Amino acid sequence: MEVQPSAPQGAGPQPTKHRRRWIAALIPLTALALSGCTLPSFGAYKSDTTTGQETYRLWQWFSVGAVIIGTFTFLLIVWAVLRYRRKGDTIPKQSQYHIPLELLYTIIPVIIVGVLFWGTVVVENKVVAMPKTNVKIHVNAFKWGWGFTYPGQNAVVVGNTTQEPTMVMPVGTDVAVTITSTDVMHGFYIPQFNFSRYALPGVTNEVTFHAVKTGTFTGQCSQLCGLYHSLMYFKVKVVTVTQYAAWLHSFDTPAGKLAAQAAQNALKIQMSAGLPVVSAVTAGVN
Amino acid sequence: MTAVISPDTHHDDAHEAHEHHGPTGVLKWLTTTDHKIIGLSYTVTAVLMLVIGGFFAELIRVQLSAPYEHFLSFAQYNEVFTMHGSIMIYLFAGPMAFGALANIIVPIQIGAPDMAFPRLNALSYWLYLTGSITMLSGFFVSGGAANFGWVGYAPLSNAANSPGAGADLWIGALLLTGFSAIFTGVNICATVFYLRAPGMTLFRMPIFTWNLLVTSILILLAFPVLTAGLIMLYCDRHFGTHIFSVQGGGVPVLWQHIFWFWGHPEVYILALPFFGMVTEIIPVFSRKPVFGYKGMVFATLTIAALSLGVWAHHMFTTGTVLLPFFSIMSLLIAVPTGIKLFNWIGSMWRGQIWFSAAMLFAIGFVITFLIGGLTGIYLASPPLDFFTHDTYFVVAHFHSVVMALVMGGIAGLYYWGPKITGYLLNETIGKIQFWFLFIGSQVFTLPLYILGLRGMPRRMAVYPNNPGWQHLNEIATFGAVLIGISTVLFVVNILVSWKKYPAGDNPWDGHTLEWFTTSPPPHHNFYRLPQIRSERPTWDYNHPEAPALTHGTHEEK
Amino acid sequence: MKLEARILLVLGLFFAIMGTVYWIWSGENAGGMMIIAGGLLGFLPGSYYWWWSRRMPVRPEDRDGDVTEGAGFVGAFPGTSIFPFTLGAGAFFAVLSLVFGFWLMVPGLGLIVWAAIGGVAESRRGGTQ
Ligand code: HEM
Ligand SMILES: [Cu+2]
Ligand SMILES: [Cu+2]
């Protein structure tokens, strides 16, 4: 408080004035903060799905908190270390408790945690929500590759470490993705969607993506699954709705059906025998 | 205030006399039940494990310094990181936390002649040693060591996916070290409950002892669960049970529940003892009492209570757990952790800080732990965990924390080493070692956070599709090299200082009872004891003019 | 003794409440079971200590005791003993038998039995010095 430039009236401390100044300083800060997009990214992806962007904003807010608290605490440590260096042999005051202060740094963190939890729940509910949709993709993870089938359609894509498979999905639509595994646990991880979910044997996980722009993104297995875990890549290709329909359609031609059949067989062999897919089969117009 | 001759004195003399006729050499080591010698054995073994585990870490970092390195094969890489994690967690951090300094210091801090069950204590050490040998021998069997990560997730760890003796040796090693831990837990609880000196009420126990009491309670709550899980895993592998396999109607995720029900308390079992060490060191070198002693105890107990309800924050992305429950419990753990942090700062505040090597390491601990704690809070939020889980962000989080713990442990060795050996370590080398370790830790972990956010999953032998990650990985490798140098410096320091700088009984003007006895302490620890009227009996004895003040004012307690 | 008891009982109570809330909310059995079992681990020793604390005088270490009150016989502390090592070696063989064949259980169990008998006998003699 002392460092504030004193008002020309010099009328001594004026609590209301001080408070007003604080508020005045806070307004632009909050405005800046509320507009979310002006915050730095703190290293994370902005993401290309709606839920991914929600997650990104949550990340920014957590980071604002972490930077403020972290900097404050760090400076406190540095200050204590530099200021209270040993300066002689006198014994400092042996103070041991300061109840108000201790309560303060118990209660404030509890409040902060409450706020963080609130934000978490809000975003989490959006991320795990499963709105009804007709566009469905089923992901089958196996050692060491991925199979993508499109329930109700002929389209099948299978690939392994030698040939990355591509999951094609439409933009601007809710896409329900179900994920499972045929052998060990895998992680269905798409960094730029800010999302990952285990592929578990015996369990079918479900998630909804709503991509906001077209493009190709990389995906990768994130959960250790054995020898070639680090080569278990896939691609996600987000296309326009018409392109998507055309792509699905390409599997309805005789050639497309054959290719889909071959992929389906490869996947079946994989699922029944638990053997690695020896030759990669990718199908489709892309 | 006068020291009162311990009535035990004559008894002790008799012992001393006897000892000269006792076994010597190897036989003495094999048959000892003295908590100090056992503690020393623990310390030496644990530091050896740190060196071995650290060697594996350097192998990992060399492999990752290029996107498609052929330094290690895929199979070797999986073995190496599995053994790195397993050695560090099961064979270094745990035993270092509750076996090494705990064993030596806890009985002395409460004025006890030994642990409550000295022979059980010796058994703990032998189980630890044989467990370590079992774990490491995995490299010498056909098929190699375990390669499914230190968490051994089913079904990757079942007989079909991980055949071979290495995996069984891993299970066997964890059974042995698990029982070792349980016995130590029993021992410390009994010692603290029954062997305190007169006047040493619970709320006069040094924080280090408090933390070890709580650690021991956590051990007793958590380790039996792991042991049970390991037996189930073994039965799945060899007796055709299908507890964790879908084919037989089992549930693979059950392993994760069991493992993390042990695993999260375990991270606090590792952390609390080091928190305790730092809480002893910071006040002593600030020449002040611990700030907020009672808050500190309360925080430790709260951490213990909460840590049984957070395990599934390691399983957020399985899609099978109750997200809000585990999220709020995990976030809440940050509160007592924060209280501790501010109490450490409060202990330095207005003090007279003496920058000994031990104090430097303690300060390094606080700063590094701050980073690890803050990033832990992100991970406690499921949406944020969804995209950081199983990436290098998590690796960075827990390496910030464990590098802090390593600093705490080394601080403890610089601080209490002289008490056990009678000789100080070289302070200058210690300080150089500190800067290598401190800077190395940050240079090592900070790039890993960024890599995690860029999307680099953990446990990757190669990253051919992302050559752009190479630079950050090189920086991390450089940090790891700095850390390696600091470890070498530590060994050098021990050799250089060998029996060179006699310590005297109380080189740091310590607060607690261990500084009242000789260095090294006699067979049953004390010839005499001071009156115990606060948590700083030795300080009160040496500085009758400066008792602790409450409430930061001049009123006396 | 009262305070020790209270700490364990409060921990047990906390786990009981947390376990109940979790079990009902999540319907997941393994975790619910484990937390409740944790609660029991608080209650069992906790109530034992509580029971004792009401039946014994306040110990010197639970009040402003004078160090001279610690006089006398604290307990028999064996100075040295080979049996922990024997038992540890037995356990080692027993565990190795899980990996390399059950015949290793023979030396394992042998050492364990030897250590058990020897250790008990040693305690009866009041421990070696
Ligand atoms: C502020 C307190 C802390 C919080 C909120 C916290 C939170 C978390 C969370 C949520 C995870 C799981 C991340 C994931 O796998 O996606 C995690 C991982 C981990 N934490 Fe912490 N943590 C804290 C403190 C600690 C401490 C004190 C230690 C160590 C002594 C520690 C060691 C670990 C380890 C080893 C892992 C990784 C386990 C693995 O998957 O291999 N953490 N932490
Ligand atoms: Cu994988
Ligand atoms: Cu955890």
C-alpha cells in the first residue's frame, strides 16, 4: 500500500480510494481474461474439436492460476532466502505460530480448489457428453495397429505399424466413436483433439467428437502395449460432409467391396487369433 | 536445566563391554539387530540402487536423443524403462524413505534404545536385499527382465503377452520388498507408540518422526493390497485363474484399481519421509522452530486420509471410473500440501539462514516440489488429464516431484550422515553437487512438459514421425547428464571426505534428541537425556534463553 | 495412549464415511471394499488402544514425564541374531521357487522352519547379547 503514489490532496490513507483503484486495475484484467482467446496458449493445442476447445480454455484458466500462485510462492521463497541470509550469531525471534496467517493459507487454497473443481465439472460434462448422432465409427485397437469400421456402412479401414490407417470423419457433425481392444490395453490418443481414451479389452468406451475444421491430424497409441508400441500410429482425416458421403460410397462399388472385405478379414483374423496383422490393408479412395 | 543421567547408563556400559566379544566382520553384519547398522545397510543399498537406476535412466535418455536411435532395440528399451521405474520406486525411493534414514533417526529422535522389534527390523532389510537381487536378476534369465512398465498393467503382464521368468522375478521381488515394507511399517508404529522417552508426548515428536508414523500407517493400509494383487497376478499367469483376463470372465481394469489403491498412497509413502527431512533441516539452518508445527502434523494426517480416496486419478482415461469423486479428492490433497509449503517458507522467514549444503538441497527441494505440485493439480482435472495422460507431461510431473525428493534425501544425508558416521562431508563439493543436481533437474524436466503438450506419449522407444521433438529431447538428455554428474560428485565427496572432518556431537546446533548423543551414537543410543518439554529438547537445553514463541509475538508459550 | 487411539479411530471413521459415499455413488465394488477395509484397519488397533488407554495410568511419555521415570528395564533387545538372515534367505528361496520350480521350496521351507524354531528359542532364553 505504501508504494502507491500518494494523492495530491495528501489527506492520508483513504481506504475507499485505494479500493477503487484496485477495482479499476482489476477490470481490464478480468476483461482480458474473460475474452479467453487473448490468453497465451501455455503450450497446449487450441484444438480442432468443440470439446477440445473447451478443454483448452480450462487449461488456460488452470495455467493462469498456476502461474500466479507459482510465481507468488517462488518469489516468496527467493525473498526469504535472500533477505534472511545469516548476518551474525544473534538468535532470531523464535516465532512458531501465526494462526490467522495459517488459516489464511488454508482457506484460500480451499476456495481456489473449489473454483478449479467447478470449472472442471463444467468442462468435463461437455467432454463426456454423448449427444445422439447417426455418424458412428468403431475403433478396434490391436497389437500393433488400428481397425476402423463404420457401423451400418461397408467402409472398413485397417492398418498396422507398416501402414498407418486413416480414420475418416465429417466436419461440423457429432461423430460417436466407440473404442475397444482385442488384446491388451491401448490408448486412443489424438493430441490435436486434446483427447485420449483407453482401448480396453472387454469394454467399449464411447466419445463424441465434433470437429470444427477439416484437415489431417496424427493419432497414436499412448498406452504401453508391448514391443512396437511406439510405432502404433494412425491418422484422422476430417473432411466435408459431402466428401465423407462420397468416401463411404466408394466402398459400395464392386472394387470397394472387395477391398473392404479384405480389410474385414484381416481384422477378423486379428480379433480371433490375437496375432499381429501381417500385411496391412488399407482401403478407400484416399 | 540439567541433563539427567539416563538410568540406562550402566546397562549400556555392560553392553559396550559385551560387544567387543560379539561377532565381527561379515558375521557381525549378518547378525546385527542394531537399528543404526541396519539403517546404514539400507542407506548403502538404496544409494547403490539409485546409481543403477540412474544408469538405466541415462540409457533411456541416450536412446531418445534422436528420433530413430538404434542404441537400444525395442525389446531392450522396454526392459530398460521398466527396470528404471521399478528400481527407482521399489528399490530406491521406498527403502530410502522408510528404511534408511528413518531406521537410524526415528528411534533416536524419540529417545528410544532401538526399534521395537530389532530382529523383525533385520528381517526387513534381508527381504529388501533379496528382493533387490531378485528384481535385478531378471536381466540374466532368458527372455530378459520384465518389460511391461513399473505398473505391470494386465493383460499385458499376463502369461500370453509377457511369458518368461523376468516377469515372475518382478512379481517375486515385489512380494519380498512388499513384506519388507509392511514389517518396517509395523516396527515404526510400535516404536513410536511404545518406546518414546518420558515427556516425549506425541505433539513433541519431531516432524520427521511424525511423518514416518503416518507413512507407516499408510504402508499398513496400502501394501497388503499390492501383495494381494501380485498373488492374483501370479495365479493368473500360472494357475489358469482369470481374474484379470476377459476370456475367463475377469476384469483387466481391476488390476489398475488394486495397483493404484496401493500406488497413490505409495507416492505419499515416498514423499512424506522426505517432507519430514526437509522440515527438520530448514528450521535448524534458519535457527528457528518449525513454523506451524501443529498445522504441519494436521496437514500430514490429512494427506494420509485423502490419499486413500484418489487412486483412480491414474485411471481417468479408462472411461470406467467416477470422475468427479476422484477429481475433488485429488484437488483437495493440494491444500495440505500447500500448507506444508508455506510452513517451510514461514520457517525461513525472519531467520538467520545458514547455507550449508544440506540447507541448499532443502531449498532446492522446496522449489522443485513447487513445480511438481502445481502440475499435479492440472492432472487432477479429468478433462486436462485426458490429453496429458500417458504423455511426457505426466513423466515431467512426477520427475519434478521425485527429483525434489532426491534433493530432500541428499539433504538428509548431508545433515544426518555426520551423526551416523561421525564425520562431515565436504561442504564445497556438496554445494557444487547441489547446483548440478538442481539445474540438471530443471533442464531435464521442463522440456518434458512441453514435449507432453506437443503430444509425445511416454514409453516410446522411437518417434520417427516427429523429428521435431528431437531438440527438446536433446535438452532433456543434457539435463540428465548434469544429474548424472551430480551423482558422481556425491560418490567423489564420500571418498574425499572419508574420515577427514570429525563432526562432533552437534555440528549444526540441532533441535532434536539425536544431536544430544554422541556421533555415532553408542549401542543403545543414549548415555543421558535432557528433559523433554517441547519438540526441541536439545535446543532448549543448549539455549535456555531462547524458547519458542507462539503467534509471532513476544508472549511466551 | 489416548491420542494414538484417537488418531487411528478418526482415520478409521474418515475412511468409513468416504468408503460409504464412494461405494454408493460409484457402485464400483473393488474400491468400495478396499476403502472400507482401510477403515477397519483404523478401527481394529484404534479401539484396542482405546480400550487399554482407559485401563492404564497415563504413561510418562504422555505427560510431562521426567526422564528418570524411564529408569529400569525397557525390554530385552537381542544384541545379535542370525535368525532374521536365515528367515530372509528362506523367503528368498521360497520366492525363487515361484519362478524356477517348486523344488526350491524345500530349502526355502527348511530355512524358514529353522529360523522360526531358532528365533523362538532365542527369545525364550531372553535373547543373545
Ligand atoms: C499436489 C499433489 C499431487 C497431485 C494433485 C498429483 C496428481 C497426479 C495425477 C492426477 C497423476 C496421474 C496422471 C496421469 O497418469 O495421467 C499423477 C501421476 C503421478 N504422480 Fe502425482 N500428484 C501429486 C503429488 C505427487 C507426489 C508427492 C508424488 C511422488 C512422490 C507424485 C508422483 C506421481 C507419479 C510417480 C505419477 C505417475 C505414475 C505413473 O503413471 O507412472 N505425485 N499425479
Ligand atoms: Cu501402445
Ligand atoms: Cu496419484
